[in-house]
Amino acid sequence: MDDIQTHRTISARSRPRQEATRFRIHLALVALACIGAGGLLAMHYPVVPVVAAVAFALAVAVFLRWPDLWLLAVPTLLPLVGFAPWTGWITFEELDLLVLAAAAGGYARAALPGAPLPARGQRVHLLSPGPLLLLLAFALSTLVAMERGFEDAGGFAFGWYQGYHEPMNSLRLAKSFFLAALVVPLWWGAVARRGEQAATWLATGLSLGLAAASLTTVWERLAFTGLFDFSSDYRTTGMFWEMHVGGAALDGFLTLCVPFAVREVFFARSTRRWAAAVACLALAGYACLTTFSRGVYLAVPIAVAVTLACCMLSARRQAASSARSAHSPPATTAGAPLPAAPVATSGGSGLLPGALLVASFTAAIWWVFPSSGYRGLLALLGALGLALPLARPMRGYKAVDWVMAVIGGAVLGAGAAAIASLVDKGAYFAYALSAAFCVCMLFLEHHSAAFGQRRGSAGLAAQLAFSGYLALLVSAVLVANHWGGPGALNAMLLVVLAFLLLVLWAGAAPKPPWPASYRWQATALAAMLMVGGTLGVMAGGAYMSERFSTSETDLDGRIDHWRRGWWMLSTPADQALGKGLGRFPASYFFAGVSEEHPGDYRLKSEPGNTYLTIGGGKQRYMGWGEMLRISQRIAPPTVPAKVSFMARAAQPVYLHLEVCQKHLLYNADCLLGSTTLDVKPDSKGQWQQVNVPLQGKELSASAWYAPRLTVFSIATGTAEGVVDIDRITLTDGQGRSLLDNGDFSQGLQRWFFSSDRNHMPWHIKSLLMNVLFDQGLVGLALFGLLGITALWRVVLGSAKDHALAPAIAGGLIGFVVVGLFDSLVDVPRLAFLFYLVLMLGLSVRPGKAPPLRR
């Protein structure tokens, strides 16, 4: 009996060790699968595959050494690693390699002997049963929709360079959900190792990604339109190549990430971190403006409002909890104490005055902008910005201070008027001097005892600060008069008087009307700047005004487009399970409005030869924007340039050729050529040699800090015209051959297509309709339940006090608002990030991280 009992005891002790070993084996198998998949993709990378394979191996090694680095690296690099216009890859992309490398390194690190693992019970309860079942059901729905997509495309056929009408497009869209699911366990491991720091790292990564995407739009505007040109018909796309057929990839990314930067501003513990978050939001604000997207203009304010409201409520709950804890004995736990909640920079008390100030500034610029333009807007921004810190020293004013300040203001105001009348553009000079003087006096009042408060007086610096402010208001009126004349002067004078009354009230009120914190004031000023920029673009940019004027017509068109999409689900099975992932473009091509069918292209082969077939669309008008282009990024050519190729067609076809300075959809300078392929009765089906000179001047030089890209494109301008192309070359004036893979022997490597204007056939233009079309009513119901569950958890449920909860709530709601009018999840990179944030909403838990055991 003793031997039996001893054996049972030894077995009980060894069982956890055996389970841990099996668990590590499972992790190792996942890591090996990721390495195998990533290595296969890297070895088939279209451009220098050896370098891609070495980079993938190095990334795996880096993530093996620092497994939590993906929290920073993946979100930061996501908006940058999209090189399809250079590689020709659209089914697979660089983000796949990055995520697989992160997963391989993370799972391999966890599989190493001695690496800490979650306790046995924690492995089961990392996700609650309800969310887990919903995720499993949606995963099954995604797999079914992928299989139905293969079937609808005529059966699965693998290809590295297939387009949107071919079966690999279903795999292209399915992978995003499963890649997100692959990294969620890495998030749990990071939380177990780092606790609260994991949330900080992820929020930082998303904020850095937001800044990176915004900087790409700054480059794009500098290169092609100018930084402050808001009237040109040019909408930024950043590095989101998926917008080559329209869509809202950049819009969705900005809306999803802005709440995480807002959260950083609200909860930043250090001034440096707060300043970085504010700078990130300023860049993002510019990027949002230059999308010229009505959806973004609606969604971002809603997302920010939701995030701030959740931050404020969370801060209040934590403050109340801290107050209760101060009056009760400290609780003890078996583990480490919970980390202290971050302290909000402004708190809930500053939200209402901030909102009122922003609203007042909005009304002011709405009144003066038509007559004073951007100069009047900036003048008012400076006036209200300096009013915020000026209220504090004015609260110590005595009678003598008021007298001295008003006298000084009269003198300085008269000096500003004299400068404006005597110096060319003197109004701007007077405004700058007045603002600088006011800032200097505020600084001296705050930091210098010699100029500080004196007995019976607020001090000389405090008096002169208000004097400088009065001169600033006079200068603002002079700026308006200089720019817009008497009408602008009268409009600005009314607003300036209102600002003066606001400052006088702030200085005389019994309680401070707004927080004295410089961080709060700078945040409020940044919010005013963003609102001012938005209104300026809407009121001063002809392009945005035109877009808003057509909103009602566009909405009617969208509703009709959605109705057609529903009609394409012609069978009960289609309605229940969907047509299949990614099948909308092909379905529209065959069942949509005939006159709107876009062009198409296919890679074909015959014995000993591979060639490209280009088909023209059925549009009523085949203009510049309607042609479907097959393109390649090239080095800038010198003139004269010539294109040579072999072609064949069954009927005469008009061919358009161009070399343009172009990023994705909009061109600058171009070299142009065209020809009509002459098909004689005895030459049908025969290859013909075609030589086309490109006409035009040398492409203009671009700035080194904002280089313009150069693209060669070929298209057919004949409706329903079909032409075969092979052995295409582009030779410039120096005799250089600028095209790669012109014989298509490497498939469509380096070739890329775009539809510059005809976008509706490629997207159903609604997030919910896209899920319905791809996955049917079943998939749509599961998608809705996942979103509602995640939002409930982070807004009202068990995760509402998690550090990331406000940003998750704001991001998801903003994403859905943009998705009211665009598909979004038909962009794999964006869908990956959305599903990741959604899964975090389903799984994050406030409090102590799960214990680890070795």
C-alpha cells in the first residue's frame, strides 16, 4: 500500500511537468509553422528574395530575443510596409512576413525550456466562454466564406500574382483574421511578463504608426500639391497601396489609431510623453484633413469624444476607489499589488471649459474666415491661446494694475497701428511683435521675482502682459483689414471685443474658469487648431466644398449600389453564407450595371511564352481616369523616350502609354504616347511589333525631401477592346532600358494595376454590406455580436477600467462610422489591425496579470 501511495504521489507531482512539456511542444510546432510559412513567402518575394529571406530570419531572431517588441514594431511598421506597387504582390505582402516573424519568435521563446508559462487554469480562462465561442464561430464562418469564394471563382488554383477576380483573392482577405488571432496569445504573454507596461507599449506602437502614416501624407502633399493647397482634386493615400482602386484604407487606419494617441495625451505621466502625443495628433489632424473624406470628418470627432468620455469616467472611478481605499484598511493579496492608475493630465473638471472654449473659437472663425481667411484664423488662434495663461496673473490685479495695463495697452496698440501704416505688410509684423512681447512678459511674471508680484500690485510683468495682449488684439484687427479690407475689419472687430470681454471676465471671476495647467491649455489650443484647420479646409478649399455639396446625391448613389449588391446574392445559400470572400469585384463585373464594368487583365501562356492580356471596360466614357492601367515603378527617364512591344488583337484597339510623376492615383508631369493597333484581315491572331515615341518635356525635378515617384503605364482606351501584350521595353534618351520583366516570364512581378477613378465596381462601399456579401447573414450576425460584446466590455463591462479600454472603444466606434460608407475589411492590413483591436476588446482584463510558472 505504501508503494502504491508513493507512486500516486510521484504521478501527481509529475503530471503538471508533463502537461507543461506538451504545452511547450505545441508552442514549438506553432513557431515552426510560422517559420515555414514565412520562409516560403520570403524565398518567393518578387524583389531580391535572398535579402527578404535574410531579413525574415533576422526578424525572427530579434523577436526571439525580445518577444514583446512586436507591440511596438508591428503597429509602427504596418502603414509603411506596403510595397505592392514595386513588387507586384497583392495576395501576400510584407506585413505577413512581419507578423509571421513576430509570431515565430514569440512562440519559440515561450517553447524554450525554463521559459515562464501561464498557470494551467489561466490557459483556459484567457478568454471568457462567450467571446471565445463567438470568435470560433466567426473563424468557421470565415473559412466557409473562403471556400465559397474558391468555388465561385471556378475552383482553387494557386498563383503568386492573381488579381481580384481570381480565387487567391479569397485567401488574401481571409488571412487577416487568422493573423490577428495568431498574435493575441503573444499579447497575453506580454501582459503576464510586463503587466501594465504591455498596454503602454501597444498604445505607443499604435501612436507611432499613426505618426508614420501621417508623415507619409505630408510627403505626398509636399511632392504633388503643396502643403496648404486644399483646393486641388487630390486626396492623400499614404503608403496604403490598397487604395489603387479607391476605398478608405487610410481613413480607417487614422480613425482606428487616433483614439490611442488621445489616450496618451490624457494619461501621459511625463511632459515629454505628452508633448510627443500632442505632436502625433497634430500630424494626424493634418492627415485627416487631407483625406477630404466626409466619413473621416464625421468619425474622428465621434471617436475622440467617446475616448475622452471613457477616460474621464475611468479617472473618476479610480479617484473614487482611491478615496475609499484611503478610509479603509489596505487589502492584501497573494500576488503583487495592482499598479497605480495613471493620472489624467486634465481630469474631468477641465473637459467642460475646454469644450466651451473650442466651441467659442469655432463660432469665431466661422464668422471671420469668409472675409479674413487663414490669416484671420491664425490671428484668432494666437489671441485665444494667449488668453488662457493670461487669466492667472490677471486674477491678482489691483486697481493700479488695471490702470497701468490699460495705459500700456493704449501705447503699444498705437505703436502697432503705426507699424501697420508705415511698413509693407506691417500688420503681420505688429502682430508678431505683440505676441512675442506678451509671451515674454508672461514668462518673466512666472519666473522672475524682480518682475513678479509686489506689495499692493500684481507686478510690472503682469501689467505689461495684459498691455501686450491689448496690442495683440489691435494687431489682429489690423491683419484682417490688411487682408480683407473694411468688411474683414468689421467682422474681426466684433470677435476681438468678445475675446476682450472673455479675458476680463476670466481675470475678475471668483473662481478660475479653466485649469491653470500649461499641459491642459496646450491641449485645448491643439484642439482649437485642429477644429480651425477643419473649418478652414471646408470653407476655404474649393474641393471640400464641392464634395459636401454633392453629399445627398452621393448618398442616393451608395444606397442604390448597396441594393445592387444585395440582389447579387441570388440564392438562399448566398444570403445565408455569403457569395464568398472577395467575390464582389467579380460578381459586379458579371452582374452589375453593364455600362460601369471596369477593365480587366490576365496573365496567360501559350507553348513557350507568357504574355499579358488587357481588356477595356464598358464605361460610357473611356477618359483619362476610366482606363485600367497596368504600371511599373521606374527611374525617371530622359527624353526622347520610346516604348516598344509586341501586340496582337482581333479588332483595332486604341492603346494609351504614359510615363508620369505619380504616387498612386493622381499624376503630375507626364510623357504621353498612343497608337491604334491596326488589325488587317490577314493579320488576326498574329503578333505585331509596335514602336511608340513618348511626347513631352523633361519631367520636372522634385525636392530631395519630397521626391516624386515615376510610373510607366499602359492601358487600352477602347471599350471592350482586348489586346495581348508581350516583350515590352522602355528606352530613354540615354539608351537605358527602364522596365523589368517586360516579357512577363516572371509572372506579374514588378507590375501593378490601378483604376484611377472608376471605384464603385471594386468595393460594395459599406463595412456591414461587405461582411454580408462575403459571409452572409450568419457572418454578419456573428460580426455584429463580436463588436457589441467588445464594446460592452470596454465601456460598461468588466474591462471598462483597463488602461486601453477608452481607446479600444473610441477606435472601434470610429471605425464603424467610417465603415458606414466604405468596406474597410477588404484591405488586409487594415482588417488585421481592426480584428486585433476587436480581439483585445474581447480579452483585456483590468487588474493583476495572470501568474507565470516555469
